[in-house]
Amino acid sequence: MNESTRHVLDHLKGVRRCGEGWTALCPAHDDRKPSLTINEAEDGRVLLHCHTGCSQKAVVEALKAIGGWPSGTGIDVSHPTIDRTNQRVIPPSVIEEMHRNLNDLQRNYLRRKRSLSDAVIDRYRIGVKGGRVAIPILGKEGIYRDVRLWLPPERRNQAPKILHWAPGCGALRLFPIDQLSHAKLVLTEGELDALAAISVGIAAITTTGGVTSWTDSVSKQLAGKSLTTLTDNDEAGREGAKKRAESLVQYGCTVLLARWPDDRPVGWDITDELVHHGLESLKRILASAEPFTEGPVVCLSDVQAEEVEWLWFPYIPLGKVTLLEGDPGLGKSWLMLAIARSVSTGAGLPGTDRSKPAPVLLLSAEDGLADTIKPRLTALEAACESIFAVNRSLALAAPEGFEELERYVNQYQPKLIIIDPLFAYTGAKVDIHRANEARAITAKLAKVAESNRCAIVALRHLRKSESSKAAYRGIGSIDFYAACRSVLLVGPDPSDSFKRVVVHTKHNLTPPGDSLGFCIEQGKFYWTGRSNATAGQILAADNDDERSELDEAKSFLIEVLGSGSVASEQVMGQARKAGIHDKTLRRAKKALDVGSKKSDFKNGPWCW
């Protein structure tokens, strides 16, 4: 390390060794994840580059401001290997130098861990730069337009997984471009997956922009071809595959969607399959791919009719989302634990026979596992060894929260998932009264239910309203009600105040089921048989009882703040949409001992 480099590094934060160079927090912007790379050129120059796009002037000025710019020394904030006549052209000599730098140990890593053959490594001039695997991107005109710099997982820490060569090189491109000579192709998610497939004799292609980046101009280059998509085994991969397929079919492509076996973990990809299960397993997965039939226009003769399966006929279908609604304290959670008991033991529910015992996944934000849920399950004589609780809050509206749920589903394979209550898991930034945000959440849950053939039951509290229609009484947008295939309402039995009743208020898949009574006495749950109660009677009684506006405001706050802090203006805005006055909301805030604090951001809003 020369003196210039040492001077720069001494004035930067978050410095970490990265291959032949270093990464650090860029001083030119509010960097949370190291995006500045520092390398030494052979002539002693210090080479600096911010991968988030900070300008050369900004980096230099920021270094000067903190005393990190050594005077009289050579520093270059541009990339050393870009042809100055065209910043998108990378000289072949640079590509060859990186390929020559690939030593036997690194080549062996690519063979064993990435399933690349020597022929493919040499054909596509795979090399090494700064400790990263260098993947040259050759354009149709025979000019290198980009180099994708990939960092192995074991060396990432906080460093970015993959980088473009430099600003101006990151356009969306097909890779490897020579694969366009094939009429049939496998469409992968990443460059190394495509190269792994090619290494075992499977024609494959990908894009340099990741799974979710796709444009019609890319589809146009693949017009008329037969494509089998096999992306990573996660929500982003499935969404990306669908997005690609919808675009490709408009250009006359035949598109097949391949799916991973149920036992493959979240994030599994083509390379994992080749390394752990071999070529024949990958071929079987590709051979089982099904035609994409969700384009703009679908011929109904191509649609296969399916018979609905049931967890509890006709109340809770498998592969769908069911909504269970009711006021707090009326037994919704008890009811769901009773259903969980029946699923875990195989005991029949009212009107059904015994079935094979199956796992249950429980997300409960209101009741404690040790002091409430476990004692209730014990009293119900549930098979607790088959019931698994997620003991933390998940923001299902966020990709990472939803993928975490998918990991649990893949691991435990539940037949029933209970979310109690739903809005404690939507995420603090979600406006539950907006239709588009409601639909985004229910659509994700519906995909989990469908792809895993399980039932999801989400619990929701009611709000006070003059309406006697069940569709309008739940907290949040009516779209939560509209998106679910079955909706159940829990309330007091009008004929017996000691009993509770569950009424089937929405039933898209069957005629409505009978209203069923139950009671909870001395810590025990009992079914009491068929009831004559209707949804109208329950809701009318709810409007006439002593439930105050304060109680409703408390229920609202428990729902909205269940998954974390929310900006106070957002809370109050949602409360107004729910018909709760500001004064009542503040009374509920005080009664529940809800705190206020400043957000983490400078000059940010106050949060509840």
C-alpha cells in the first residue's frame, strides 16, 4: 500500500479489504452500505469509484472536506480501463488480462461451486478483477459493453453482490448473446446460472439487469423462440418469471414455466440444483415445465378445471385466503386455536370426518405464547408438537417480510396458517384503507396459499358503523373482504348471551354453511351445534350494545401499531377514514399507553 492510498483509507469510514482493493462508505453521500471502491494502479495512482453514481467532483470535494485528499499525488476517480473515446466500450486487452489473472484455485472454485466447465470459462473469457469474478458482456456487434463483477457469498459481508463495470455500462442486455442462435432456450435469472446450464449442454440465456428488469425490446430480440423460464425459488423469481412471460407471448414466443420441487429451499437456483442434485434432476424439472396461460388473452379450452379442496367444508377452502372477523374479546382467537387443534390432531371439525394430522403455522401478535396460547392449546388437547408459532413481527407488505414467511412455509409445510390479527403483520407503512395496498397484500397471501395447497385464515377486528352489511364493517379497505373467497363473522349469539356464533357471510365457492355456535367456559372450548343467528342480527346487536367509541379507537390502534411505529399523521389519517375522531383517538392513545417519539431520520416525523 502506497502513502497516497493509506492517506485516503485513514480518512474513510467502514473500510474493508475486498480482493486486491478496498471498499468503504462513500463520503459524498449518506452511505449506509459501502459503495466506494479503492484500488491501486500499477503506476501508483489511487483509483476511486462510487457505485451509487456520485460524480467525480463530489467524491473529490468530500475527501477534501475531511482532509482525505493528499495534495501532489495521483488520484483518479474514474475507472482506469474505460476507453475514453466511448465509455461503453471496454478494450479486449482488458478482458484478456482479467482472464489471464484467473488462477487454478479460482478456476477450481468455478468448477466445484458454480458448475462451470473449463470450455465455458475460456469461451466467455471469465476472469478476476479486484477479488471478484469478472463476467464480460459482449454485445451483438462484437464489442465488450460491460463486465459484471460478481462477489462469492462467503466474501460479501457488507459488500455489494454484483457490480457493473462503470457508470454508463449498466444497460439491460441479453447474455450470452451467441445463444440467440438456438430456437429453444432456458431463461435463467443470472449470468452464472446461464453459464452453468450451458456448461452441461443446455442452451440458456439471461439478462444483465436481474430477474425483475425486463422490457419489450428484450422480448423483441427473442421473438418466435421457445423459452422455458427457471428463476430462483423465491417471490421475486416467480414475479420476474411471470413478468417475462407476459411480455414474451406478445412477440410470438412459446413460454413454459418450470417450478422447483417443494423441498427446495427459498433462493434455490439452477447452479444449486446442478451442484447438489445433478444434471438429470435439472432435466426432469425442465421437462415438467407447464405452458404459460396467463397472457392478455387465454383460450378457455386450454384452462384445466380444478375441484376445490377443503380444510373445513364449506367454511375454509385449501389454496385460498379466508377472513375471520369480529369484535375483540368475543372468541375469534379461541375459535382459530380450536380449528388448529383439529388440524394438528386430525380430529374432525363440525360436519367433517377425521383427517390426517397436519402442521399449523401461527402468527399471533396479541396473545402471549407462554401465558395464553400454550395454555389454551393444552386445554384443547392439541398436538403442540405440530403447531409452530412465528415469535416475531413480520411486515408482509415488504419483500423481505414476505420471503421470510415463505421460508417458514417451506420449512414446516403447514396445512393451515393463522394470522392474528392481519393488520399487525401488514407493515407500519401500509395504509390499510387504500384499495391498491389491500390488494397487494391479499394477492401475496393468495399465492402462498395456492402454491402450497394450504389454507390461510386472517383475523380482522370490526369497526363501529351504521351499516348492517358485513362487507363494510371490518377495519380497513373493503378490498380485504372482496379479495377473500370465504369470510366468517364471529359475534354473540342473540338468543343466548353466554354463547358465541360463527356466521358464513361470504361464500364464493359453495352455498353458505350453517351458522355454528360455540362457548368458552372455565378455560374450555365447546361447540354447541347449529344456530339460527344471522350476520344482520350480530351486527345490529353490535351497534346497540355498550361498546363505546373509545373501545373502537383502542381496537384500531392495536391493529395499526401491531407491527411497529407509524408516523402520527398517517395514524390519524387512517383513523379519520375509519370514522374515529381525533379526540377519541388521543384518548385511546393515552389509555393504551402508546408512546410518541421522533423518527430516526433527521427532521423526520413524530411516530406513535
